[in-house]
Amino acid sequence: MLRNTIFLLIAMCSTLMSSLSFAHYPILTCSVQQADENKVVICEASFSNRAKAPNVIMEVFSDEDEVLASGTTDDQAMYQFPLPESDYFILMDAGPGHVLEISNDEVSNNL
């Protein structure tokens, strides 16, 4: 009985550890850039396992929770929107457990 319990415990721990090794989290890298005469924010969505995140929901909100822009990443996992005039935050929603929010303070300025 004890032997079976120990075996079961080891099997459960192995399963848990292997599933954790496959876990990944969303990454959003954004920068302000000049596009013609306008400033835009360009974001690249990916996961910690280095996979790109195409076709994920992207939303941009003001500090007052007003939607400033929304859409999805393209086939190259890129999303672009006009630079808001005031503070904002970007929400990447790649599905359950894969939601990420970054503020404009986390956006690099490449001007």
C-alpha cells in the first residue's frame, strides 16, 4: 500500500513538473516611431517560448478606461495604433491565462 502511494505521488509530481515546463507567458514589446508625419506605437506580441502571437486581441485604453484603439495583431504578430496625446495602457488578450497589460511608461521611445 505504501509503495503504491509513493509511486502515485511521484507520478503526480512528475506530471505537474512537466506541465509547468511547457507553461509560457505573453510578452508585448512596443515602441513609439515616426510614420510619415504622424507618431505611432508599434507593438510585437509573442510568448516566452519565443512563439509569435498572431491574431490576438489588442485594445488601447485611456486612463479613464475609454477605448482609444482596438483590433488584432497581424500574421506577423504586429499591431500599430496612433500615439495617444495622453497617458494610456495596452491590453493584449491571447486567451485565458494569457492576458497582459502594459502602460505607456513601458513603451520605448524610438524618436
